[in-house]
Amino acid sequence: MVKEIFLLGFQHLNNFKILIFSLILFIHILTIYGNILVIVLVTISRNLHSPMFFFLQQLSLSDLLQSMLIVPTLLKTVINEGAKISLIGCIVQLYIFAATESLQCLLLTVMSYDRYLAICNPLCYSSIMNHRFCVKLILMSWLLALSLISVTVITAATQEFCNQNTINHFFCDYFPLLELSCSDTSLAQILMISLSFPVLLIPFMVIIGSYICIAHEILKITSNIGRQKAFSTCSSHLAVVSIFYGSLIVTYVVPSRNQSQTIGKLLSLLYTVVTPFINPMIYSLRSTDMKNALGKILQ
């Protein structure tokens, strides 16, 4: 029985190995500092104790956990042209990765609902989005992410791995791990696609519905400055949602056997390396309130 998994990562980098390793390491360091900065600023600054920044803080925590889980393994595969990980470690990595990805899907949905209330129903915003309700939304998101993902990961963990132990990926992802199984994986694949509906597709549809209502409300605003201000609060969120959900849907909802493994790994880089890196800059560090809070702390 297989007890150790070998991750191939990106092969044949040749002379570009050191350059790519340095670039990923630099992005990883900036990702860690950026997300920690957001978490600390929202925690200690009273001006940032609002629902929007509270949700951003949770998103940064999720990005931080995912980056610290995935990127070190990616760096090992780049510099050593592969990395070894125990089967148990592989399952644990899969669970934490899938849980943080699911949590981000739900958090992005909660954030779109927050923007919907702020723009479409501003008079009731403060009464609905109170601290207690925000905490409930976060707790529900964590519980849903951890519980739903448990089903798929347990299904993967109970497969028999008896022959192959090489995964052509840079971390332990669900479908590449199932390809190593010497038992029937059809039920596990159907289960993964079925659970993608409550975790991925339904939240995505809620986000689209929220922004249709927001766009309709913005078009009613007669002032150009008012339109620009309302649109600026949503454009960053839409940009990240497009990158994040687009790559996830292509990878997990419609996995193609004809899809190149290199393309699959590049898509994975979008939501494991790029998104955690750009989230603090797009969402938080562009905010005037966040800049003011940082300036006060530095002074």
C-alpha cells in the first residue's frame, strides 16, 4: 500500500528554476505580510470596525492559511524538481486547502450581500448588518466549509492506493489524488461535482444576482460622482470574483480529460498563489480608511 506521495510540480524548468523560485518566494513573502497587515489593522483600529472590513479580515485569514499551506510545497517542487509528502500529510493538506477555498467562496458571497445592502437598501443597512449578525454569518461560513468538505475528503481518504504514488501537480488536489486510486472512483467524482453546487455554483449565482441588483441601482444615480463612488466599492470585488470563480469552475465543475495538465496547474496557480497575493492590495490597501489607519499606527 502507498504510504508516500511524490509531487512532480512543474518539470523541465532548466535555467529558469532559480528565477521562478525567487519570484514565487517574493510573492509568498508579500502575501504573508499583506494579509497579516490587514488582520492587524482591522483588529486594532476602531475606524475599521465595520462589517466590510470584518469580512475582509476573515478573507485575509483564509488567504494566509492557504498560502502558508500550499506555497512551501510549491517551492520544494520547483527547486528540487519534485517533493515527497506522506499519504496522511497529503490528505490533511487536501482538507485544509479545500476548506479554505470553500470558505473563500462563502465569504465572497457574504461580501456581495453586504455591498447589496449598502447600495440598494442603505436605510436598513445598520440595523441588519450589526455585529451579532456579522459574527453569525462568519461562523456559518466556517461550519459549512468544514462540514461539507469533510464528506469529500473522507471519500478520498478511504480509497485504496496500491500501485502509483506520483501526482503530476504541485500540491495534493482532489482529482489528481483520485487518479492514483486503484479502486472505483466514480462515486467520489460524482460526490465532488454534486457538492460543488452548494459550495461553488449557488454562491456564484447569489453574487451575480446581487450585482445585477447593484448595477440596476447604480444606473438610477443621477450624479456622476455618486455613480463612480458606488461602482468603485464593487469593481475590486468583481475583479477577484471573476479570477477566483472562473479558475475554480473550470478546474472542479467541468474537469476535462482532454485538458492539458500544465494548463490545469497554471489555473491552480491563480487561486492558490495569485488570488491570496492580490486580495490585500485590491480590497484593503486601496481603501482610504485602511491607509488612514496605517498612517496613524506608523505615526
